[in-house]
Amino acid sequence: MNVMIVDDEPLARARLRRLLEPLLVDLQLSDACNAAEALQIAKTTQIELAFVDMAMPGDSGLVLAAQLRQLQPTINLIFVTAHAEYALDAYRVAPLDYLLKPVSRDRLLESLSRVQRAQPATEASLLYKQGTTTGRLLLRDVVLFQADDKYVRAVTTHGDILLDQSLKQLEQLFAGVLLRIHRNTVVPKARISHLRQTADGRHQLVLHGSELTPEISRRELANVRQQLQHPV
């Protein structure tokens, strides 16, 4: 994803970069310290997502956002600022979100989830690192995600892949399309066929395209039943 950070504070840009890098492993990041630099970048690079500080020397973030919209109508805008009172003005240019400094990882994940939902034509996927190479994992190939010690294991139709993201982060990134069935397991809703009960009283999921029958914990059983009866 091509991302641009626009902020006159070097430490703020560096912090946001550190937060983004483990979440978007395909990250192609540009940064600018003012509106003029940002516009120069936008004239030569297609930007998918821009984080824009509201208060900068020269043109404000609000003015810059309007100019970016003119240059790239499909750009996703997220404002980042220390000033909560700017929020109302910010929504004049229809940003996807408004983040207050200092930005937390969880709050950033919420924003990235909004970005993903705003691009329905793009197939849901996740990039991962395997050694020195980067691969793309399509969500439609995932059978389940399972926490395994320090990593999350993606069980796919092509084999297993270790991910750096936690289950909680995956649930936030793919909001609404994953279902937690156990403290260490989440399953794509589209993969679920039906629920079944074993002779000894355990509850399992029957999945499309897989012989795996992951077990549902007692804690999650009521929610799983509700989700299967009333899918979102």
C-alpha cells in the first residue's frame, strides 16, 4: 500500500512509521513535513492512504486535504493531530478517521480497518514475511487462524503460514468477516458450513473445502450460534 505521512514534527512521523511497518508489510511510505512537499509527492505518486496533520506551518492540513482530493479523488484521508477541537472542521473533506496524538497501535488498527472496508472492490488479503521475501495471503484461501506460542498460524488451502499479527489485530483488520470460536482460534465466516455436536457433547465447525473440524469453546458457543443464525 502506498502511504504518505504529512506532519511537520519529525518525531510524530517516525512514531507513525514504526506503528505502520509491522501492520502493512507491503508498505511503500512517503513522508512530507509540509503541504508543498506533500503535493509534489502526490503529483508523481499514486497515494492510497494519507495521514495528514491538521496544524502545520503554511497551508493547514484541511487545505492540503482538499487539494489532495482534487489531485487524487480516490485517496483515503486520515487526520492526525493533537487538537481535538479541529475534528468538526476536518469532516468537511470526508476523512475516513481522525486520530489524536499520541496515536496508539489499537486505534491505528481501527483506522486501517476502515480503510479496508472503504475499498470493497479490493480482495481481502494480508501480506506476510517469509525469510527475506514477502508474500500475499488471500483471505479466501484461509481455513482458520490459530494462536501458536508467539505467532499466529494461518492454516490455508496451500499450507501453513506463520504471521506476526495477533488474533486481535487480525480481527480488527478484517472486521466483520472473522468469527472467534476459541481463545486461540478465529475462522473466516465464509469458510463455515455448519455447526455440529459430537457424541461426547463437544461442538465443532464443519468447514467448506477442508476436513478440519475446529472445536468451539463453551465461552464462544452462544456467540457462534447467534452469528450463524444471523450472519452480518
